[in-house]
Amino acid sequence: MKRISVDMDGVIANVYSQFLKLYTAETGKIITLEDAVGKFEHEVFENAYQYVTSPGFFRHAPVMEGSQQVLEKLNDQYKVFIVSAAMEFPTSFGEKRDWLNEHFPFIGWQQMVFCGSKEIIKADIMIDDHFKNLNYFTGETILFTQPHNQLADEGVHKRVDNWQQIEQLLLP
Amino acid sequence: MKRISVDMDGVIANVYSQFLKLYTAETGKIITLEDAVGKFEHEVFENAYQYVTSPGFFRHAPVMEGSQQVLEKLNDQYKVFIVSAAMEFPTSFGEKRDWLNEHFPFIGWQQMVFCGSKEIIKADIMIDDHFKNLNYFTGETILFTQPHNQLADEGVHKRVDNWQQIEQLLLP
């Protein structure tokens, strides 16, 4: 059975909507996609670090559309691991585990990985929104579109815009 | 640079001494090595689960003798990752990270991994006290002696009894 490494933030957890929400709550302004495209979160939101370290930021992130249904099917045909670079924000550990348990109850604790660098991950397929993770992975790579990578050339990675496209790729 | 996956509990963190301490505090009895050898912790200590989930169990574990000095040297010549199967006990996340930061300040957050199953770990060398981790690893395996594995045939794994032996093996 093939192993898949699935990222959390920006792939199954819609943290971008959390950034937008907190920014508007703080400033009263609205960020449009034109403001955000091609930029990392900390380039768009001046107080991005404060947002991600505020209680509830990860716990209350919306689920990415379609991810629950597709991941539940993938979980029958692949060894699925949820791999999150959570180590930078240790206050997020509990929130991320609680969030996974609530929204992805079919994912056991054996399938969860919180790491720093993903160069230690051994899998056949990696789904991620960051080149820094995909570029050092030796298996099949799937780039999940997010505002920060939207303008980039996907290079050797397959780009997908949503979970329906992942389903078509991996569950033909 | 070769990657080493280094286990926490029973390799750099002396959690066994925590079990012994809590057992004696609870029962007034003393466990000898003869009582413990060849048995898993939950077979020796009736309330092992309560011990590991009690606050401070991981935070106040003594450091394994010699591990700081040897790991600091290894850290110059290898890519060291501290890989702990912490996912089963989510309350341990913060304690384990704080413990690492205090006792191994030269290990950055990029080098820490909290997982469930270690079959997702890609490295060249794995140091661990559990066969369940070493047996599924395809690189070089080093079995760190602990009471539960003391009677077992080490099979294809190199057995070490302390960190001085690791130094001799990996920093010749």
C-alpha cells in the first residue's frame, strides 16, 4: 500500500480564511485575492505571527472543501499520514490534534506527524502547498494551489486546485 | 550528511526512572531489575498509563547519561532528528518540547518530530529501544538497551548499552 504525506495548513485546513478574518477584525479592511496572490502570508498580513500564535487560530480553521470525503476514500486505498510542520508553533499541537480528531475521525493518532523540516518524511506521494517541502521530496509531488504559490511555475510538481482534482488523480 | 533518527523515551530521556519513582511513591514498594527485565512498562507497573499521563512525567525525566555530550558532537557531523512517538499522549507535546529546549538547546525545532508510527521516517541511521520501530526501518539500526528489550535477541540490530558506545560506533 502506497504511503501519502498530506499537509494540514493550506491543504486540509483553510488557514487562509483565518488570516483574512483576523485581519479584517483588526483593521476593518478587506484583503482581495489581487492583494494576496504570489505573496507569503507574512508579506500580506503585517501581524501574521500574532494571528497564528493566538488561541483558536488552528482549532477553528474551516475544513478545506471536499477534503474529508476524498481523504476518507484515500484512507482505504493508501496509507495516509497527516504531516504538519507544527513544531514552529508549539501552542498549536493540541489545537491541531483536536481539530483532526473532530473533522477527520477516521485518521488515527498513528497517522499523525508534527515535524519541523519535512526532509525526514518517507512516503510515495506528498501533497503540500509549499515548494520548500515538495522540492526535497523524492516521490510523486502534488502542489496544492494557495495564494502564495498561485503565480509560481509548478515545475516538476503536479498542480491541483481542489480536492476533486486530487480524487481524479489518485482514485481513478 | 547522513540523517540520524534518535528516539527520546528510553534513549535520551530516562523515563524508566520516572516509572520507578512514581511506583514507589504510590505503593511504597521497590521494583528491582529482576522484576522488570524482559517486560514492557505496562506489564511491570500496573498504573503505567496513569503515570505517563500525569503532569510532569516527561518534563521532569532525567537526561540519559552522556547523551547531551555525544549528541552535541553528532550534531556537527550528522543531520540529527529527535523522533518521538508522542502522538499517543498529546498532553506530552509541550512537556517534550520544553524538555528538549532545556537539555538539548543545540537541537532546533526543525530537528524535532512527534509522530505515531515511525514507518514514515526517512533517515540513514535509527537509534531506538523498540523493535516495533527498528524492524521496519531500512537503514542502519541501533538498539538501545532498556529493561524491556534486555533479554531479547537483537537480531540484525546493533545493541548499545550507553551513549559512550554510540560515540564509539558513530564518531570513530
